[in-house]
Amino acid sequence: MKLNLALNLALAVILLASAGSTAAPLAAVSRTPYAGAIAVDAATGRVLFEDNADARLYPASVTKLMVLLVLLEAVEAGRLNLDEQVTVTAQAAKTGGSQVYLREHEVFPVDELLYALVVESANDAAVALAIHYAGSKAAFVDLMNSRARELGMTNTVFHSVHGLPPGKGQLPDVSTARDIAKLCREILETPRALRYTATKRHLFRAGTAHPFVLTNHNKLLGKVAGCDGLKTGYFRAAGYSIAATAANKDKRTIAVVLGASNAKVRNAKAKELLAKGLRELAPSATVSASSAAQ
């Protein structure tokens, strides 16, 4: 039975007040049409819109944005090479959910697995990359949480490298719309990030007998003017989420919508926030709410 909005908000206050940054996530608390949202100026972080932006929720595959950040920063620092060959482990090959069907002992360059990670939201690619770079999933999760703390993501805790629902004895990834916006701002500072997030389709295993066409889950690409990322997420308890960005000339905005009731609501709200943000940042911009909603 769904709780009404007033009870939801009261419960959120109680949880946050009693447990601070370790409060239980609110994903189980019904709040429609979405659980939390925010829009910010990508350049300054100035908040342009927020609604329940500090509710602690399940980000699902939006979690992969932190994986992307950690790896791209490693590339920039010279600790990882995009041409470096990654050997798929048995653990990676057994990862379920959205995947590119990696097989144990297959070898791919880091660059190809990053396309799989972002475009197809491949969980097996996330695990293969994490193990290659850090030696284990647990070690990579530690890197993710360390980076989150550095970015001031005070209401975020990662427990996985892919954002899948937790298995027995496991804990879920938890974040907020505000924290995800901070992550997005940092990702946009990395030179190569948009190369992956703006890609609508990519041929994986090209030149082999079994090529695989990766298709981006972000349906705003090509439909919202200036949109070139970033990542969607979904599992049943988490709802539908997205971290999106769009630019017009030298202005860029970020919109995060978490825990939407369905993909249509998620996408519509993200379009609305991107358009609103660009209008506020650049009054002469041609992007409008009506054109963005097409």
C-alpha cells in the first residue's frame, strides 16, 4: 500500500535525522512521479532546480558513471592505457543483467570495454575493467568510494561496480540527485568522457564472426538539442533514473532524475530540466521546453 506524500517526507526527515549520512535509502518509500531531481549549471554547480535532491536512493546503473570517472582519470594520470588489453575473468563472464556476453579468457582493449560499459551499460564489462585495474571488485569499489568522498558526495556509498540489485547478504549502492550532479560535473572535466556518453551505437567485436551492436539506453541523445550524455539506470526497487547533460554554445546544464515511476516520466522530466537550465543560463538559446519535449 502506497504511503501518501506527507508521510513520505516525514519518514525521510526521521531517517536522515536519526542516521545522518548512513540513513537507510528511501527507494522503498513511494513518491511519484519521481523520487528526487536536480538541475545545475555544469560550469559553476549553481542549482537551477531541485526537488527532494538529498533523498538517499538507489542509482542503479547510473553507478557506472563513477566507474567511468575512476578509469578515465587513471588514463589521464598515465596509470592506464586505452589500448591496454583486458583479459576477461570467469567472475566477469558470469555477471548477469545488461551485458555484452563476455566469455572467460576473451581479450579486449580498455577502450572497447568502456564503450560497452557506457553505451550498452554492460555489467560484465564493468566487472572486467574493475578487476583488471584494481585486482578485484572490492578494491575497485574502495576507489569509487574514495573518489566520492573527495568530490563531497556525502550521501553516497557504493557497494558494486555495476549498480545491479544486491544479492543475498549484499548492500545496495546509495546516492542522491545532488551527489550524482557533483559526479557528473567532474566527469565533464575529463577530456574523453563525452566520446563514450554521446555515442548512440557502437560495433563491439568488430571484425569477428560475432559482432555485437551496442545501443545507448539514453533516448535523449539525438532528441534533445545539445544532449551528449550521460547515463541511465533501472531496477525495480530503484525505479527509472537518468543523469543527463546538454550544451548550447558555451553553456551547459546537468539534470539528474532518480526513482521515476517509468522511463517516459524520467525522460520527460530530464528534457524539461535540460531545457529549463539552458534557458536560464543562456536566455537567447533556441532550446525551449516545447522543442525539447518532441
